[in-house]
Amino acid sequence: MTDDLAPNQPRMSRGEIVALLAAVQALLIASGLYIRFRYPEDRPPWRFRLLNHGAPLVATLAAMAWTGRRPSEYGFTLSNWRASLSAAPLRLLPGVAMLAASWASKPPKRLPEIDRMARRLAEMPIAEMLPYHALVALGEEALFRGFLQRELEDHDPQSLSVGPARVEGAVAVAATIFGLFHLANLTLRPVVPTLGQVAFATLFGMHIGTLARRHGTLAGPVVIHMMTNVFSMLALKRQLQLAERVGAAPRGLMPVEPEPL
């Protein structure tokens, strides 16, 4: 591929895009199954987390090398970073409100059953939680808002109606695929929480996909993605702490010892 292609000319075929995404999803499913059966009680070592959440970033870099695109075309640019980040506070308000409500709540008499994966993530020390979710956000934003959304833009899908709003087709399709990718978590989580995560991730993907489309940089989407994840884990961690104070541990789960850094 050369750089003299027209700006809107597709550089990857739909088949190549599907093959790349399928390879990443297959790797995530395989590593999830391995972790489930190899580490049924313990937290897996960091190398498996790097494999899970580093794979999307590696796939994006491979696509960049294959197509000959510049990093800035996939959102790896600080151009417009101030405008992109200026949208972060408003878009983080729901996460902040959730965390504040969790912090102000009274100790529950009984928590609903919480799956082991969610509890392990919530019980991470903050010094481990921040880099972990930074890696998650960077990898997923690179693959879905950087690579996939940009390639779909070049295939020029039509705009779609999502409720009262109009969403560009590339944003909507990339967000939907992003949501469906979370089905890989069925290897580690029950069905109902996973389906809820799929729905939330789809809407969230449209939310930050629009921001990436507007400013052409992943700066804001990565920060919003990372902090939304962190806020949700801190809210869950707070609820677990409140429950433990009154002896209302979640049903069906044994305590998980924190992993040393």
C-alpha cells in the first residue's frame, strides 16, 4: 500500500478487517478459557493480563504497518488533544455520580451475588488498578475507535438513527462490534452480567466514538474509558467494604486475597 491513495479510499478490505478482529477475539477467548481452568481460585499473573489487553494494541499496530497508514490516521496524535480532553469532565459525570452515591450509601444487609472476575478487579490495589485500566483503555480504543472506526469511515457507511440522535454509521458499527467483543467474558463471567456489559459497552462506544470522530485523536476517549472503568471498580470496592463491615459478604464467593505488586 502507498500513501498516494485518495483520503477516503479503503485500505483494508472487509474480509481483512473481519480476519483481524476474529484473530483478536479468538485469542481473548482462548486466554480466558486458559485462565478459567488454570487459575480457578487465584488471580492470574500479569503476563496473561498483558496478553489479553495488549492484543488489541498489537493488532492495531500490525494493521498500521499493513496498510501504510500514519499513526495520526488511527488517532495516535496529540493534535486537538486539548479540545478532546476538555470533553472528559462532562462525560465522566455519570461515573463520578455513581462513585459518590456508592461512597454515601449505607452498609447493605446483603449484596447481590457478584461474580469472581468483578470482585478480583474491584479488589486490586489502586496502584495496580490505574495502569491496568490504562492498558485496557489504550488497547480497546486503539482497536475500535482508532483502527476499526477509521477503516469503516473509508467504506462510507450511512448515518443511522439511534433514538432521537443521528450517529455516523462508522461510529455505530464500531461501537456495536466493540460491545459484542465483550461476549468473550463469558469464559470468566456469568451470562447476565456479561450481557449487561455488552449493552453498556455498545452505548459507551457510541458516546466516545463520536468524540474520536470529532477531534481525530484518541486522547480524550482513552482517558474517559480508563477513568470510567476505575470509577466503576472503586464504587464496587466501596460496596464490598461496607458489606464486610456488617458481615454481609456477597453470596457464593470466598474472600480473594489481594495480589502483591
